[in-house]
Amino acid sequence: MMFLFESELRYKCSYQGTLPYWDLSLDNTAESFVKSPIFDNIYGFGGNGPYIEDISDDEEFPVKNPAEIPGRSGGGCVQEGPFANLTVPIGLGSSVESHPHCLRQDFSPTLVASALRDEMIDRALSAPTYGEFNSHIQGYSFEFDGLTLHAGIHLGIGGAVGKNADMYSSPGDPLFYFVHGALDKIWNDWQRRDWPARKTAIGGPDTMFAYPFNFFGDVPYENNTLQYLLKYPNFGQVSPLAT
């Protein structure tokens, strides 16, 4: 997704720069997260949506993240900043049909302070193998204590009903690309601790949430290799991981 996004910027918008990354270590406390320049209404991407306590209405909130999100503080449509009143054209969920809806944010500084704390970043960077590194990035369960860097930043922004919490259509939030830029930066930092051994290190299941995660029980899978074909229906061409 990051490569496709950068390619679109270059070839269709004549963008000459590179994709920036978000240094999560600067914004991984409850206090620093909400004050991050990335959420500035003028120089950043805008901040949280208005707080909506009751999100039980399935018509208004048809997609909710299955994890219990403590300290959620938004849920409404973004009303300030450059993406105020943005209309997201497709989704919700896995649908690729036209379904215009607003951009919601639902910050959880509580989750950020737990899942993105320095210890979590250090644990991932200290992993001796790609498999262990990936587990520390992806998380251990959908319980609060099992959420780590990947889910932590998605749900720290998206909470229960924000766009970044919608697993399938989270790219509709412009912040999605900074979220994954941050994760790619941590991956690059891990690789460069032993570049000759790690530059081609890969692994993990080809089926979402399969072993070693098994978040929803045991499911069939095969291990990823550099020859695994990435498929982007409706978005891009099939390409191997090693592209």
C-alpha cells in the first residue's frame, strides 16, 4: 500500500519527495500524543472528532473495532483542520462500493501510552528473528494488554469507530500512510542492526491472524517468502514481496 501510494503521488501528482515517517517515540505518552504536531489544525492533519459517548446505534456506527478501547475520546466527524468535512468515498468495512461517509477520529491516549510505550518499541527492535519482531509489532491478542505497536497506533487514532480502526478501509484516513510509515521506520531500524542478515528476512503467515497469532482460532496458512505474491484487487497489479 505504501509503495502504491507513493507511486501515485509521483506519477499522477508529480511529487518529487519521499514519504515521511512518524517517529512514534516522540508521541507515545498520553500527554505528548494529543499535543503532537501531526494533529495540528494548520500545519498538520487535524485532530480528534467530537466525543460521542453512546456508539451503540448500528445504523450510525455500522463498523466497530472488536477490541475494547479504554479512554476513547472522540467518535464524531472531524470538524477542524485540512480534512474537516472530508468525504471518504468507499467502505465501510470491506466494501469497495460507493458509500460516501465522513472521516471519524476517536483518539485513545490511554491505549497509546500502553501499546506504544518505549518498552514496546525496544522489545521489537531487540528481537533476534523476523518472526519475533513481527509478533512484537502485530500484537499478542485483542485484549488491552495484548495490543502493541500496529494495533496501538491504528486504534490510538481510530478508537472504536474512527476510520483508522476500520481494518479494511482505514486507508481512507490520510493518517493511515503516516501510521504505516512509522511501522516501516521501526522495521528499517531493526534491519539495520544486522543488515547483511536481515535485509531479506521475512516470514509469518500468508493468512491474516493465523499462527502464531491465532486471534480467532487455528486457521490454515503457509509461511510467507520473498516469492509470495501480493494481490491488490481494484488498486494495483500483483507483485512478489521481493519487488
